[in-house]
Amino acid sequence: MKNKSPLSQIYLDANATTPVLPQAAEAALNSMKVLFGNPSSSHITGLKAKDLMEQTRINAKKVIGADTGKVIFTSGATEGIQTAIISALVEAKKQIEADKLSATPPCYSLLYGATEHKAVPESLKHWNKILGINAEIKAIPVDTLGNLDKQFIAKEAPNALMICTMAVNNETGVFQDLAELDKVIRSANNDIFWMVDCVQALGKTSLNLANTTIDYAPFSGHKLYAPKGIGFVYIRQSAPFTPIIAGGGQESGLRSGTENLPGMAAINVIFEMLLNQQDSAFADIDILRGYQAQLVDTLRAVFPEVVFNHNFENSVPTTLNFAIAGFSSKEIMDLFDAANIRVSSGSACSSKVTRSFVLDAMGLPAWQSESAIRMSFGPAMTQAQVDEACARITSAAKALTHSCMILDSGEINEKQPLDGLVQLRSGSNCTWVYADQQSKQAFIIDPLPEINDRLDTLLQCQQLELVAIIDTHGHADHQSGRTFLADKHLPTQQTDALGWPQDCQQFSQLQYINIGKQWLVKVATPGHTDDSMSLLLCNPFDNEQDISQQCQFAFCGDTILMGSLGRTNFDSSSAASMFLSLKKLHSLIGDQTLICASHDYNNEFTTHLSAECARNLLLANTLNGSLNLTQFKVQKAQLDSHLCDQSGSEIMCGALTESQLTGQPIVEYNHQSLNDALQQENVTLIDIREPHEYALQHTEDSSENVPLTRLVQFIQQQQTQKHHKWVLVCRSGSRSLVAAQAMYRLGFDNVAHLKGGYALSS
Ligand code: PLP
């Protein structure tokens, strides 16, 4: 499978790594083929290699403005950081040993900037322990602009053995004023060892280490168009040094092991470009500022809600860190990836909410930290690439109108009409939106306040008439977003405290409201809380016995959770009421009615009684009558007693049963086997990315688009197709896997997915 119209990649993640410049790659190749000698050999081939190495060292010193001191080649900055820390701490240890003899030995500390790359604090912790230094490790706070707290340094430096700061931050591009830091540090402590991580500074800001008292400065080649595996560390002439690799005595005995000559040949080309701007591939700082301004203007134009997480005055032009209100970093990453723009999120993504410790340290609001996106480029960026990036960002933003995630400035959104159920999530909490395309009516269940704007946009964009907005119960773990939307869309509607409209219909004992041709039926299901209710979406029925066949979805709140039952140990809970509520639900809904809970702790999307009873004995035995009320209460209390083990910082509304955590065995295709299967079998390919991603980059295969947010609707519609071969695909293979597992659990026994996703297809 190939991309339909493969767009060339726009790479805006230079702070993570860069491609190797062709000229540097050529030099590396030449050193492998021609200049391949061992610099330690005394024959001509070796001497040539040595000459290249020394030339590179001279250039390295010129580039960083160091006339004295040592430059040692390393595998990268992490090694340089170890070298610096070990060298400083081994020397400091001598002082500590001497101090032990005094009556009151001082309490020493090690200082590092709170926004430092993890390599720094982790190495400090590691070597502090291994070398038995046992100093207190302290983070130097930063202000909202990311500047280090000088007062803190002045206060703490006198008792510190080492201070580690960074020249330019890798997430925000914020630079520190090294001259000012120098003054503060040295007036507090002339002997403290000072390391400055210069990784992100090289090529982006001028360095003049000779004018500073910096003792150690690590650098990395792969952040500036040289290959991975080459870096160097500068060591001030007067700074102590302890080799961390002993052996054949290479690098004057300072770092043994045969040198990485191809890496040096490549990085030397980069140095020459930095030193000779006129025939360099690198743009000067004013041009880079211009590129930055163009990207900023584009982002502001297409995402009016964008907020930049740093100030441009104290950051390098090549890094932009921003958040877009209403969008998680994962959503923006997926969107940009579909537009073939590579950016990175503030921190690694997982199913849990992620945040950036750098932005947290700067004291930025939580949402900015959770939604942070980093866009970074290097000095080899060209005007044509910036223009293309801006055009792609614009079309990516436009594609969001397909999913009704933003409103088009024009009257009509280029949207996909919504028909059926949508599941929107924030963390593990779920909001359910149901739209009836024909009548243009909609209802919302359990609205989460953090997605209020998204819900509002969706209603407007789809031109839907909201008929009800209901909470299944008073939530203990989060606020409801109901009032905001009700005030705006249903200002005159009279409801009960949870939003159930007073103006409803009655059938026998049941109350219901109309949504298109269907009924939304209210059923009181106390237990988890005394106000808990379930809402059943059903086709109209003539007598109560028919309900179970007519009900497609049951919004049960926290009564039945996937793999669990809602907890009944709140003040307003009652296990006895839950026992009765479960039986009542059982009499009203079918075995295959899809249960839509207000939490999804384990990415399972939905469930039904038949699947739940297969793994939840407590539920099964309650429903089949083999458990009486007293036994239920005992077993339910036992289940709830596991809650504390699982909750972490989140209030869990139900404990997971053990079988919850066993994954489903999903058949995995690779591209070749999928292509073969598509030709031979009756296979339906389902692209489960969101409509905006699908619109930007759908492939030349014949996939249908079933966004993950509409998977539950799809499962409902395909109940009669459970043995059909469905193959799910997405960007990286992770969404397709969880979706396939959810379907498999509900009886879709022939579901498979494409391992690695479209990412591995081109
Ligand atoms: N320091 C900073 C600021 C960085 O950005 C990185 C890389 O992400 C490192 C250190 C580690 O560099 P390397 O990958 O060369 O070990």
C-alpha cells in the first residue's frame, strides 16, 4: 500500500535530530572508502587519517571560540555529559575526603537547571551515588520565561560542588545569558565546576567559550546535520579530567578506542560551513528569524487559539513551542503527520495525559504543558521548505473542518455529515454525542468541561439541534460541562438536576424523549450514586418486553464499566441498590446492546452484557440469579477494596477485574501480507484515523474511513458481520490494534490490523 499522492516530508523536528547534509555524508563515505586509516597507525594512510582528525579538532575549537583547553571527540552529548560530571566529581571527592577530617564537614550540593535535558540530572544522580559523593542534588528554578533564578544560584553556589546549566533549551529554544551567569556563579564560588550543555546552541547562536569560565561543554553532531555517534566535549585548560574509557590510549589517553573517523569527517564539513558562511548551506540569524516569523504568522492565522509557550526575545529562532487551545498534542501530532509534517510533542505520548516538565518548571498553565507541540528547524532550512511547511499547516488546519473540530471562516464547513454515535474522550473519561442526520437532532451524555468548545463547535458545524444534555450521575472525579452547553443551546429547557427534560414522554412506567425517530429512555439505576440513571437509545416499542430487542445503546454511566462495576463505596452509594439496578438493566437491554460507560480505563470503547458476563463473574452471577443480595454485597466490597491499588492519582470509578488486563490475540499483517490478502480474500480495509487525517493522506487502497471516535457506532452497525474479515489500519498501528482488540472482544473473530501502520508503507 502506498500513499495516494505521496507528499515529500517536511521535517520540523531538528531539535530531536537532523538529516545528514549531503556534503557531510559524502565526506563520511570518503573517509570510509579512501581516508579509512587508523589515526594511530604510523604509515601514510594512518597519518592522513590523523591529519583529518586534528584538522577537525582545530575547527571545533574555532567554532566554539575556544583558544585554549581540550576538545575530545565522543559518541555524542550524553557521553560528553558523563565525562564532565565524572571528571568534576572525582576531583570534588578529594575535597570531600579532606573535609571529612574537619569538625563540621560542609553539606555539599550539586546544582542543575530545572529545564535541563534529562541526561544531566540523571547522570548527576547516578554518579553522585556510584562515586559515593552523597551530595544533595538541587534543581535551580526558572521563571516563566525560562531564565535561571540567579538569586538561587548566588545563594546555593557557595556550598555546591558542580553546577550544570544549558546554553539553549531543547524544548523551547530559550537561551541563557552565559556572561551574566558567569558573573553570578563566579562571584558566589570561584572553585565550583561549571558544565554548560551546548547541544542546542551549536549553529544557532554564537559561542565564545574563551570569554567564559565554563569548565565543560558537551556537543552533539546529530543535532546539526552530522551523523549520530559523533560529538565532542570541550574541557577548560584548568579543569580536571578523568577518562571514562581506558584502553589503547587514543585521544592522548583521554578517551580510548579507535576514533570515529567517518563521523569526524562529516562534522568537519559542518564546522567548515559554520566558519565560512559565504559558501555555506546555513542561513544567517536574520534569515532564520524571518522563517520563524513566517511560521508564527501562519500558525496564528490558521489556529487563532494558538499560544506560544516561550518568548521569542530570549529564544533561538529555530524552535517554536506552542499549544492550540482545545487540541491535545497527540491530535496535532496525528494531524501534522497526516499532512507529512514532522513535529514533536512536548513529551513522549502514552495513553495517559502527558506533560512537559520544562513548561511545568516555567509555571505555564497545565493545558499548555499537556498540549505542547515543538516545531524546530536547523540553519540549513530553505525558503522553499518554509513556504511548503506553511502551505501544509494551512491545509492541515482546513482539514480539521472535515471533523468539525474547527469552524471554517466561510459559511459552510467542508465537513463530513455526522450520523450516529461519537465517543469523545479526555483521559479515561468519555462524553457521548448522538446525532440523527435526518432530523438534525442531537443529544449529549456526560459532557466533560474540557471539551465544551469542541462540542459547541461540533453542534454549530453540523447545524444540529440539541434536544438534551444529560449527566448519568453527579460525577465525583470531575466537573460536568453541562451548564455551559445547556445555557447556550437549551436556555429555556426545564430539566431535573442532571439535565433530564421535564417535557418528556411517558410509556408505561418509562419516561423518554424523541430523537429523530428513536426514543431515549430514562431508567433510574441507583447504586454507584443515589442519583445514577441509565439512558437507553431504542427504536420505538409497543410493549416493555420488546425493549431489549430495540435498544442499540445503553449509556450506563458508572453502573457497568468495562471489566468492572461502578464502585459503591461513596457516601451516596448503595451496593444493594446496584444489585437491583443491574437486574433491572438486564431486563431492559439485550445481550448485545452496546454499553457506553462514562469511563474507559483500558481503551476498550464499549461492551455488552454477553462480553462482560464472560469475564466478570460478579456480574454474571448477579444476572443469572446464583448470587443473592448478601453475597453480592460481600463480593462487591471485596472488588472495591482493590481500588486503591489501581487508582494512582486518578479517582477510579470502578476496580478492574483481573481478566481485564489480558490482551486479545489479534492477527497482524505487514504490508506485503496485507497486499496479498487484499488480492485473494474478501477483506474490508478500515482506516480508523480521524476524518481530517484521512482527508489529508488517504491511500491508494480502497479503505473506508471509520474514525476511532465512531468505532462504537460501527460496531453496532456491523453486529451481523462478526465473521467478516476486517483489517484496521492507522498511522502507526497503535490505534488499529486497540480498536481490533475491542472488536475481537465483542465477537468480531476475524478482525486483524496492519502492524506498524501507514508509517511503514512508503
Ligand atoms: N542535551 C540536550 C539539550 C539535548 O537536546 C540532547 C539530545 O536530545 C542531549 C543533551 C543528548 O545528546 P545525544 O543524543 O548526543 O547524546
